Amino acid sequence: MENSTIQQKVATTTASVLITNANQNAEIHQILDQEAANTLYSGNQHRELVISIKEMVQSCLDPPLSANECCIYRIPANLRKLNEEACTPQVISIGPFHHGCKRLELMEKLKLKYFQRFLQRTSFNVESLVNAIKLHEERVRGCYAETIEFSSDDFVKLILMDGIFIIEFFYREGFQELSSVIRENHILVNSISWQAINMDLRLLENQLPFFVLDILFNLAYAPNDESVHPSLTSLVIEVFGTFQDHKFPRNYLEVQPIRHFIDLTKAFFVPSSRKLLKSPPESNDLGRSTDHLYIASQLYEGGVKYKLIRSCKCLLDLTRHLRNLVGLARAFFLPSSRKQVLSDESNDLPNANHLCTASQLYNAGVKFKVSSSKWLVDLTFTNGNLEIPRIYLDNDTETIYRNVIAFDQCHYPLDSHLTDYIVLLQFLINTPKDAELLIRKGIIINWLPNSGAVASLFQNLDTNILYHPSTSAYRGLFRDLNAFYNNTKHTWKATLKRDYFSTPWKITSTAAAVTLLLLTLGQFICSIIQLVKM
């Protein structure tokens, strides 16, 4: 009985264990199946994410931006916020960046009016114009530093309307009196808005590629018949030249083409974006002059001092100073030369990260003079004379400078010529006193309210710009000016001249004082001699 009871319990327990194990196995399989399903589902999710990322990247790369053609940029936010008005068109939109702005819609009527007059004057059909733009559409799109979302037809219409307006605008500027132009369009424009259009055409975000304007112009006029109609380039240079104080370089177009109106405006300031008064060309010029050297007695008469180099371990060590020696000889014997004496290696020049102000340099004996150079950026320092090309400042100066600087920063970030120039002026003109000095010397022609506005202009222009002091075009100038200032002999000489010999009255007073001193000293000596004899 007991055995049967025990067997029954064992059977029951075994059955229970088997059922439990079966349930556990079923749960385990269910969990594994669920995990497998989750893994598969997760894989599908990742696959969709991967596809989504690929499509996003592909959409950004299509169409690609052309590094060779790209030249029209939106002004970076950190520069725009400094003066929003100087970066934004006030009257008319040109190109796609500000197209459709309600504030500028009035001028769209003037564009249509000019388009109609262009067709009447040239007897051209619209189809030929459209075909010309369509043929170069991709190249035009590639000139903008962002993807233009306009459809092909809308984009071509935009370029055509804006391009014809610009051609008609410059045609009227070149061949008609302003008064007659305003009379013809008195409902839409007046003399103030006409001037505002001129300024809007020189904003970086308000540009068309110059080559497309040239294409439209050459369709309307024979490209080689300048006796009847000048080229578009000549016409634009003539019109812009009336607003500039420096001449357009004749050989500029031989070096590089004009990209747009900002590029052309920059050419009035800088000889070429690839050619400036930099240290490597200077040192190369010195290198060409090593075929001649004055003899020792001539150099001595010219002021060269000879010293024994005790640290020289080898006679040949002298050769590494040869080119600098030739440069020094040229400086002594050719004081009128505009070339600066620079180191053999441009890398030896110190960084252009500090310069004394104009007032400090003036007190140290530096003489400020107006340079005869036609390049705004051509500053030279020779024999204590700092020559600076004349600078004209008015209400439009900041707008022009900011847009050219922005183009420099975007297009030539490592070779920004005008930026180097602005930083140099920022060092020189730190206070209204510095500005007043340059105004008094005739270097700055100021139509701003006062000298404080001049100082404020240059202090604000270099805010938030990318500047490389180690590659500045003015490293040699910084070095020479700082060295002159740190030489106490120049400071003493300047103080003596300023305090005792600056005016005829001071000269007379000084001479009288010296004469009285000498007479007193002579009388004192005579008295001593008499006492000794007694």
C-alpha cells in the first residue's frame, strides 16, 4: 500500500516537473522568437534610417556647387549683424537672394519698363535672349554659394529681367543726363532713389555674374565696335569711376576676369587679388639687385657702420647677410625708392599684431605724408616718412568697405588684402586724436560728422573679421614703424623739435635763452678768472 502510494507521488511529481519544464521551454522559445523578431524589426528600422540619410546627403550634393565659378555669397551672420543696412538692398533686388521682398516690389515695375525700352531700342526678340540665358543657366547657378531653388523658367526670367535692367541702367548713366533720366521715370524714381540704386548694385548679396551681363550686352551691341558703343566693362568702369577716388588698373583684366561689381569695386582699391606689395616680391627684387654692390668707402660715406662679428665662426657666414646688405645700400643711396628693406625670408618677419597709433608715431618723429600712389593699399615708410594714399570718407564708405571685406573674407580667406589694410588703419586710428592728425595732414578727406566718427568707423570695420597677422601684407611695415618708435633717439629728436623749434617764435625764444645762458656762463667764467688772478 505504501509502495503504491510512493509510486503515485513520484509519478505525480515527475509529471509536474515535466509539465513545468515544458512550460519553461515554451516560454524560452517564445522569448527567443520575440528577440529574433525584434532584431529583424530593428534591422529594418536601421535600413530605413540609412536610406533616409543617403537621400538627404544626395539631395545636398545635387547639383554640386562649382568651386571655380562660385563668387556670390550671403554675408556671414557675424558680419551682417554689425550693420544690417549696409548688407541689405534698400531700393532694388538683383539676383535670387532678395527676390520677392515686398519692400522692393516697386522697382519691379521699373525693371519691366527698362526691359521694354531695351527691346524697342535694340529691335531684339525675347526668344534669342532666353536661349542665351538657358545655354548658360547651370554656370550662372554655380556662381551662387547656395543651391537656388527657383525652377529653370523662373530662374532664367529673373536673370534676364535683372540683367537687362542693369544694362539699361548703365546705358542711361553713360549716355544720358541724370535729370532727363529722372524726368522719364519720375513716378518710380527720384535723385535720392537713383543714388540708392547705385549703392544697391554694390552689395555682395545683390549681384549677377558679370559674364552673363557681358553676354546680353554683346547680343545687343557689336562687341568690337567701341567707336559706336563702348564695351560693358568700359561703361561700368566709367560710371563707377565717378564714385571712386582711385583709377581702375589698366592691366587688371589681363590678370583675371571681373566676377561681379564687388570684384570690380575691389579693383579700384587693390591692383589685383593676386598681386600686392607683399614681402616675397620685395625680397625677390632685392635678389635681382645682388649683381652690384657699392665699395666699402662708398658705403661708409653713405652712413654704413662696420662692426666686427665675433660670433661668426665661418667666413662664409657673411654670405647669408649679403642680400640684406645690398638692400641697405639701396636704402642709403636711393632714399626716394619706394621699395622697403625686407628680410631675406618673408617668414623671418614678425607678426603684424601690434602697431603704435598715429599720434604715438607722430610724437616719436614719424612724418605723415600723402602718397602719390594710385593704389589705396600702397603704404610705404622711408627715412621716417610714412606715406599713405589719400582716403575719402563719406556716408557710403562703410557700405562699400563692408561688402568688399565680406567678399574678401568669403572668397580669399587666406589672401585678404583689404582686410590687412583695414586692420592697419584700425591700429593707426584708435582715437579721435589720431583721426584729427591724419585729417590735418590731408591724408583723410572727411565728410563724416567729426573725427570721432572716423575713428569709430575703422574701429568697427575690423570687428569679427578673420585676420592672419602671420601672413599680413604689412608685416615689414609693422616691423619698421615699431622699430622706429622704440628708438629713443627719434623720440628725443622729435620732442626737441616740437617743443623748441616748431614755430618761429619758439625758435627765437630758444635762441634768446641759449644766448643768455652762454653770456651768463661767460660772465661766470670771467669772474672766476679774475678771482684766480687776485
